[in-house]
Amino acid sequence: MIQFEHVGKRYGTSEVVSDLSLSIKAGEFCVLIGPSGSGKTTTLRMINRLIEHDSGRILFDGAEIRSFAPEALRRRMGYAIQSIGLFPHWTVEENIAAVPKLLGWSKAKIRDRVTELLGLVGLDATTYRGRYPQHLSGGQQQRVGVARALAAEPQVLLMDEPFGALDPVTRDALQAEMLRVHAASGTTIVLVTHDMDEAIRLGSRIVILDQGRIAQAGSPREILTRPASDFVADFIGRDEMGLRLLSIETVGERMRPGEEAAGEPIAASATLRHALSLLVSRAADRLPVTGADGAPAGVIHLADLTVGRP
Amino acid sequence: MSGTMNAGARRGIGLLADPLILSGLVLAGLVFGMPLLKPVFAALFPGLDRPLYEQDSFLNLTIAHVVLVGASSAISLVIGVLAGVFVTRRAGREFRPLVETIVATGQTFPPVAVLAVAVPLLGFGAAPALIALAIYGLLPITEAVVAGIESVPVGVREAARGIGMSARGRLLHVELPLAAPVALAGVRTSVIINIGTAAIASTVGAKTLGLPIIVGLSGFNTAYVLQGALVVGALAVFTDLAFERLGRRLDRWKRDSA
Amino acid sequence: MSAALSAGGEAAAAPDAAPFNPVLLLLVVAGIAGAASLYPLTRAPNRLLAGQPVPWSAVIEGGRALVMLPALILVGGIAFPRRRGIQFLVAAAAALLAAALLWLAGDAALRLADPAAPAARISFGGAFWVLEAVFALAAADALQRSGMSPAARLALGALLAVPLLLVLFSGAADSLSILKEYANRRDVFANALTRHIEIVGGTLVPTLLIGIPLGIAAFRRPALRGPLFSVLNVIQTIPSIALFGLLIAPLSGLVALLPALGSIGLSGIGVTPAIIALTLYALLPIARSTAAGLEQVPAAAIDAATGMGMTRGQVFRRVEAPLAFPVLVAGLRVTLVQTIGMTAVAALIGAGGLGALIFQGLAASAIDLVLLGVVPLVALAIAADVLLKLAVSMLGRNRA
């Protein structure tokens, strides 16, 4: 879907992105992460030409992005940012309708799409469509921001630290929404963050950037189990490595089916990290597990968390 | 029956409590009803042979005054918005400090001075008044348009660009609407100053509501002065309130939830 | 975090930064166009008749054009939009040019003066005004590009007026019509200027005595705020000439009823109603800036002062008042500039001042007399503006 070929970008004498090659496939949830100054935001903004690349090629749908008019290109890509940037003089509905309107959709189609999108991001359409952004909480505003970005069924959704300014509870809820939205829409998503937990939770692929170069790209599991360099190992946090590994696997993958145990059960879809937390806090060595239907499905033992680790 | 009368009466009183409507009624009353007040002025100023300014009707003077202010403000508005937009674009950025200097220094010039300097350049009459008012009125409008456009949050600009709005679309649908309330405050200042300066412009030969005042001052006819002052004062207060009302409509989105 | 970085990066990139100074280029082009299409001076048989143009050739004859050589620096400066040293050079050149042009005009007036026609007047033409404006703006642009602090810019800007003032006071320009007008009316002018300053001063004292307590009261009692500022705002809205006019009848009526008031100087026309009206106008900016100044005092500072045991009065004197002062001075600047301008209008009700010269000149179509009123009026307003702006930025610097 998006292809970077030896892309470079410099400001004066400093090279912000250098010789970056990366291929993002259709339907991927690609997370760009790195310390500040690593070029992750620049990389993202080069995709929709908010920043123009100096060298190399960036392909969208097989064609160099410079062959598109910038506005036309951006209308085919959704864009959500940390400061959200809802238009304060427009209602929620008008904000979400911004790109469809630019593309000349019919009024009825826009209206239906707004209703659908508000449902998708978990806001009640009748309550919220007529409100002005001032009257929404930060989390609600970002839900609308995501809905606006998705409005014209973009082929790619670009997100620049969209949840960075939200409180942890809201961020958690929105991350869950994003996973749902991604699963439901199948849109290719490129997201920039500096939060490793967010990257592990959301990304089907994580690209770690350092000083404008790719330090490592791979699935969360690959990154966590085989960090390519000391920098990557440091960046993902040597102390946290084990906990993060636990967070990419679910209880259901490791439980012992058919067994039974006493106590408050944990869902099979919960992460192993969650299971560990419960085990420690309850001073237990096993937990009963319930399946998606709520019926007992098995038991997870403390020892199961470490079996088969390198 | 009496119930509906009461409701009607209450609505009437409610309307009078609205300062905009009240000031409008006072203005209309003064403009149209001044001849009716002749006995009042005669009683107040028993020493005067002619207690009412009758060289011209107050309606004509008011129309001339409003046309002068309206025309000059329209010129200021067009140029001010263009200038404000220009210096906030990429191409005009270099000119912004200079425009800001001119605007700030220009506003320290007394309006009378601008008016007086226009005369040697353009002669007496409505033309120098129109030009002087337009130039002077330009300053607060340009200043406010720049401030209004600057007040658009960075995130909003970035989002507008990111979702693929064209430069024109961003200006027309995002920047200018968001700048409008601030810009309107500048227009309000400009128009109010110009209403006053237009009154003084009758000293350079423009026909405005200042005429009865000037004629009265030079002829020691205090009644003329009072009549002119009342009408021009009412006009200024009414206009100011009208702008305030308009401003509240423009940034409705700051308050309304529906 | 990364957003801030990329924003900084974009600014650093600024690929559209022009390799030349478009502002200076425009000014130079405008200056050349103005000089070529208009005349530097006009010559009239007497002070009331319209003048005939005097061509440049008569002004710059005999190599006098050499004094305009600093113009080359202005032209050269176009190529260096960002070099700091060059900006100072351009500003200095513009200041010298402004003075040189005045000297040229004065010198030409002296040479062209005809002893047989003592009433003849030589006045500035369009080209003179255009060029002086270009020089002033070029200096302002250069100062802005120099990257100095606003206070330093203001101070240096004031310094740049020195060459022009030197030419003016050296007598080199005395043959020009506006200075002849001045010479003829030296006493009238001195009286008008003194009266003008007296009225402004006479307004300022009651304004501060009433306005500051009003502002403090508005700050302490929010219920008072709305009504007080509404009333003051309505007064500000009323045109000055109307307010002066509205005061005549009631004041004369009052004096007729109580002649004692008349004997202490009260009357419907003259200085008293002028000061009353000007004070009414000036109350709004002073009261509002007092209230605003007190309002922006950080709550934490008051909290800390109270917490360390200061009394209410001590908190006011030692914390609130000093912290609110710069805002009050900013309001004073607005008030002073506004009052200087409006005092000119007060001439219409017989208060005198520079406005009297202007309106007399307008009535007699004597442009030189108009200018004799206008130029010092504008100079006074700008001087007040610059001085108080300087004061505000000094106060701000002490703070930081």
C-alpha cells in the first residue's frame, strides 16, 4: 500500500530521515516508534505530503506520491493528530462530513455515513451529531477526530500520537476502539507513538526509528524476543521485556483446557500480563479461565507463563 | 381578552428592555421627530430666535452621515481583509512586521489630523472625508483580521491541511470563519471611530450630522449643537449595540450546545 | 514532543525565505516612482493660493544630489535580508536621507526665494512626503530585521530622528512655508502648544484620581463591573464632538443657576467642559486597565503573601499594586494618545490648543496653518506612545 524507497529528508544540515526503506502492506496496523528526534513524525507526514521528501521515492498504491495533487492524496488518507484539530465552528456532524463534502458526496450519503461512524467510535449519533466540539470531553473529541479521519473510507489512516494527550483510562478505551475499528474496516493504519505499551498493543508491525533510520522493524513478538541491537533492547526496556512479552499473548493460548479451579475467573481473551498481575495480587498459583461465552474453559498456572520461553 | 392584552403589553415592555431596540427607537424618534421637539427647545433656550436646526432635515443629514461612514468602512473592510490575509500567507509574511508597524503607528495619529491632512491633498468636501475615514478605519480592521487569523489554533490548521483542504478552502471555510469574531471587533472599533470623525468632517465641508454642531458652535446656537450631538450620539450607541449583537451571532458556536 | 520537534524543523527549513528583502525592494520602487511622478516642492504667490510645481532639477542643481548618496545603501540592502550589520547600516542611511531631503528642500526654498515677492511660499510637494514616508518605513523595516528587543528598537528609532531634528533646528529649513508660518505665529503657536499640553495634563490628573479607584472597586466587587464598564463604554462610543456639544447646555444652565460656579471658571464652552468630557472618555481605559492589572496578579502570589502573614493592605501595597502597575501604564498609554488627539477636537468648543490652529487653517484654506497644527499634534501623540511603550517594556524587563 505504501512503499518507502531510500527516502531522505534534511533540514539545513541536519538529516532527519535518511535512506529509509519500508513497505507497509494493505490492512497492516503499522506503528512508528522512537525517541524524540528519531524522525517518526516526519516519516508519517511525508506520506500525505505535509512534508515533502528530498530524496528516494514514496509510493502509494504503486505510484510516486508526487504524481498526486497533495489535496487529492490527503483526501484518500485519513489523518488524526494529538491536538485533534476539530473545527470549533462546526458541529460534530459537519466536522465528520468535512472530507466527504470535499469529495462531493450526496447529503443523504453523508448523513448515513456520519451516523455509521459515530456508532463505530462509540458515540450516540442523536446526542452528539449536533454538538459543537467545545462541549465534548477530550476523549469524545478524539473519537470524533478518528471518525472524521475515517469518514471518506480512506485507504490509509495516518495517526500522529492520537491518544498522547488523553488520560490513561480514556486512552485505554480508545486503544480498544482502534483495534475494533481496524478489525471492522480493514483500513491500513500508520500510527506514530512514543509509548511502547501502545505500540505492542496496537501494532501488527512495529517500526523502531533511531536518528532517522530504522533500528528494527517486525512484529511485536519479533521485536521483543529478538531485539536487533542494544539500542532496541534499551528502548523497549530490558527490565520490562518479560512483562511486555506477556502482554502480547492471551490466557487462552496457554491455559490448560478442561481443568477446574476455585476463585474469581479470568477471561481467556485477557493478556498473560493481566493473569500474572492477578496471580501475584491474590498470592495464588492458578486461576480459573472462562471462555467467550462465560463458561469455565480451563485453568492457567503460574508456571504456564514461563514455559517455552527462550 | 385582557389576558392577551397583558401578554402583548408584556412583550412590548420586554422589547423596550432590549437596549438595541431601545436605542434604535430613540434614534428613529430623534431623526424623524426632531421638528416635534421644537417647542421643547424653544422653552429650553428662550433667547434663541431659531431654536431648531432647519437648514436641512435630520433625516437627510443622518442618511448622508451613514452613507459616508458606510462607504468608507466598506472600503476599509475590503482592503483591511485583503491586507490581513496577505500578510498571513507565505508570500506576504515578509511584509507583516512592516504592516504591523504602520498599523500601530498610524493609530496614534489623531483622526482629526488625518482628516486635516486629506484636505490639502484632495480639497474640501466629501472626497477628503471619505478617503481619510477609509484610511484611518483600515488600521483597526487590518490589525484585527491579522489577530483573528493568528488566533486559529495550530492543531486546527494542521488538521485542515491533513484532511486535504485546499489553501483556498482552508482560508474560506476555516481561517476566516474562526477569525470573524475577532475581526468584527476591529470593524466595530473602526466604524465607531469613523462615526465620530465623520461628524468632525463637516468642518472640511462634508454634509454630516456634525453640521448642526459646527453651525451651532460658530453661531452660538446651543440648541443646534444639542440637536446634532443627540442624533450623532444615538447613532453611535445604536451602531455599537448592533455590532455587539452581530458579534454574538458570529461566535454562537462558543456557547450553543445544539 | 515530536510534534514540537517537527514544527521547529519546519521553521528551520523555511524554504520560501526570500533571498532578498522584498519589503525594502517595494519601498525603493515606490520611492523612485513617487520621486519620478511627483514634484519635490511647490511654489505659490502667497499662503492661500495653490502652488506651481518646482522640478527636481531646481532642487538638486550644482551637485547637491550628492547628499542623497546614502540611497545606494538602501538599494544595496535589498540583497541582504537577514544580515544584522547591514540592517543597522540601512536604518542609519534612511535616517540620513530623511534629514538630507529636508536640507535639500530648505536649501532650495532659500535659493528660490524672491526678495521682490516676500509673500511667496515654497511648500513640500508630493514627492517629498512620499520619500520621507519611504525613509521612515525603510528604517522601521531594518530595525525589525535587526533582531533587537522591542525596547531597544524604540530607543534606537527615536535616536534616528536626531539628524532630521538637527536640520530642522539648524535653521536650514526656515525658508520653507510651514516654518515661515511658524515664524509669523511664534507666539500663537507657543500658546496653542502650551494650552494643548495643559488640557492633556489637566485631564490626566482627575482621570487617574477617579479612574484608579473605580478600577479597584470594579476588581473587588464583580457585581459593579458590568454596569460600570457598560456606562463607560457608552460614553466612549459617543463621538467626542457630540459629547462636547452635549455638555454645553447643562453646564451653561448650571452656571446660570449658580453664578458662583462661573466665578471659579466653570462655563459651557472653553477649557472646563473640554477637561470634563476628556476625563469622561479617559476613565474607561484607566479603570479597565487597573482592573485588568489586578486581575492578572497570580492567585498564588496573593496566597503566598497572605500565608506569610501580610495584612490585606500589605498584600495590596506590596504584591498586587506593583504587579498590576505595568498593565496600568499600558492603559495610560492608550489614554494619553487618545486624549492628545481628542484635545484637538476640543478647540471647536473654544478650548484652544493645537486644534485651534488646524480649524482656523481649514476655515481659511491656509494649508500651512493646518500643518502647523497637525505636525506637532502627531509628533506629540507619537512621542507619548513611544515613551510609554518604552516604560512598559522596561517594567516588563524588570519583572523577568
